[in-house]
Amino acid sequence: MLKDGKLSSSNAMYNETKLLIDQSGINFNDNDRRHLIYGFINDPEINKIEIIDMNNQVIEANIIQTNWKRVYFGLVEMNELRINAYDKNNNILFEVPYKSEN
């Protein structure tokens, strides 16, 4: 779960200083279910977002600059939501599920 996060009206996970994360499930003809993970980025330090799929493969989300905010998306097969957000030096700024530094 997001540290200091809250549930938005769309049932997305939202951290006001970092980003919004939402997802929609998509069933394909091959009976595979994939999840479109998407949202917007509030933190200007976030440079890259990776989504980890059910086979522990890393899918880098596409980030697009709009005239409103930066938005991102990625399509993955998953059992649980796992996301890492990085700065330009490849340091993790944010992760889901949240891991404390203890």
C-alpha cells in the first residue's frame, strides 16, 4: 500500500506528493488477462517508472509530458501490483508495495 496514500474516487492509489496509480484489467482473445497500469506523476524528480510482472520481468512504463502533468502507462500480466519509481540517478524514490527503510 502507498505510504501516506489515500483512495481517490476512481479507486486509484494516490500520494499527493508522488503520483497516482490506477489500473484496468483487459482480457485478450488468447485468454490472457493483462492490466493497464497508468496514472500521473506529481514528483518532478521521478524520471522512470518500472512495473514488475508476474514472472518478475521489468516493464518500463511509457512517460508522456502533457500540458497538464506527466502521465505514464504500461501493460503487464500480474498477480499483485509492484511498481518502482526512480530519479535520474536510478535511485528508487517510491515503490509499491511500500517498503520501509528499517
